[in-house]
Amino acid sequence: MQLFVCYTTTMDKSFIHKLYLSHQECPTCPSPATVSQFYINLLGALFADFTQLSQLSEEQFEQLIWQLQHELENILRNTPIRGNKNSAEVSADFFQALPQIFDKLQQDVTAMFEGDPAAKSRNEIIRTYPGFYAIAAYRIAHELHVSGVQGIPRIITEHAHSKTGIDIHPAAKIGNSFCIDHGTGIVIGETTVIGNHVKVYQGVTLGALSVNKEDAERKRHPTIEDHVVIYSGATILGGETVIGHHSIVGGNVWITKSLEPNSKIYYQSRMHNEDTNETDTIIFRSDV
């Protein structure tokens, strides 16, 4: 007969009490899992491609929407909100804005479908493209952010970040018809401003030159004007950096100064020549 010996240790009860109180007084409740599930349920209600609700009557479906609004109200009840509105008012305003958010997402789907030859249908983009999942999370989170909600918007975009590898800060400003192709490794910082009909490939960073806390309230990230294409691996930094409209930014370039409209910037790669000691060259072009 085999015997098992159980060893027990006594944890400091004051530490346990400290943890208990932190759960009782948690100022950032509810949990990230609850917030993420709200986003998933909302996306399923907005897009039939994510869920199967055809068995519901129209009355039942309307009740589902009201339940989601009540769920958001409960989430916001213990969440800091800037301004004078309470959780019920912010939740009601958010659901009033849902038709506009939905329309913007439809424009994003169109941009991705028209911008990707591999896309066979709009349904494929909604169901499978990480770029759509990330931009949907951003647009929902951004609406909450501009309503003064703190913490919750970041949880939503970080949920999408964890699933897609695409990191979009909810405070960034992104125009209509935004196309993310592939998407893995994209970073869009807090004060980034992106115009309409912009296309971004995987590995692009729209970041800050400075990471000092003193710069927290300043514009630290670049501005991307309308109809710009940014290819994979490009890094664009700085709050004063503006990429002019209809410009093309080639892959793997590093930019810390502004580009005029209709510019093209790319690397001209060369094989290393030991006799001439040639190195890679960066090329600027401006097509007026």
C-alpha cells in the first residue's frame, strides 16, 4: 500500500486579507474576460458571420440588443468615466452610435475586399481576416474612449491585439475605408491620426520618437493623410511627422521627417561590394 504524505504551510493571513480587500474594492472591475466577451457578443449581433441567431424572432433579436446595452451599463457602473454622464447615459449614447460604427466597418470591409486580390468575398473578410477583427475592436473601443470611458476601451483593443497581433490604441484617430492587409505586427500609437482610404501592411509601426512621461499629453505619433499606402516593415515616428496624401511608403523604411503629398520612398537594395564598399541606399521621389 502506497502512502502519500501531505505537507501544509500556513500563508500569512494578513496577505490573504489584503488580497481579499483588493477584490472587494477593485476600482477597475469587471474583469478583462467579461469585457472581451461583451465585445465578442456585440460583434456577433452586428455581423451574422460571427454567430448563428437566425432562430430568433425579430422581437427576440431586439431583446438581445437591449440585453447587450444593459450589459454594457453594468460593465461601466464600476468604471471611471470622464465628464458628467453616468453609466446608463454612456451606454445609451453608445448604442445610439452603433449604426454609424456599423457603416464605418462596412466601408472597412469594402476597402479590404477591393485591396486584396486574395479575398473571395466580403463574408470571408468578416469571418477570417485579423485586420477586420482588429479594426472592429478599435472602432467600438474608440467610441467608448471619446465618451470618456477609461480602461474598458484598452481592454477591448488588447483583446483584439492578443488574437491578431495588431495593436491599435483606442485613442488613435482613423478615417473611413481603412485597409489592413495581413496585419501581424502592426502598431498604431495613441496620438496617431490616419486619414481616409489608407492601406497598411504587416509589421508597420506608427510610433513615437520619445517615450518620456513628460510627453504624455503631447502629440507623439505621426499623421497619415488620405490615400497613403504603407508597405510591410515600415517605421514612421514622431508627432510632427506627416505623410502627405497619395504617398507610397516602401517596405522596411525608417521615417522621422515629413513627406510631401504624392511622394514615394523606398530602399534600393544592392549586393555588398567589397571593392567599393557600397551600402544600401534610400530613395526619395516626389511625383507631382
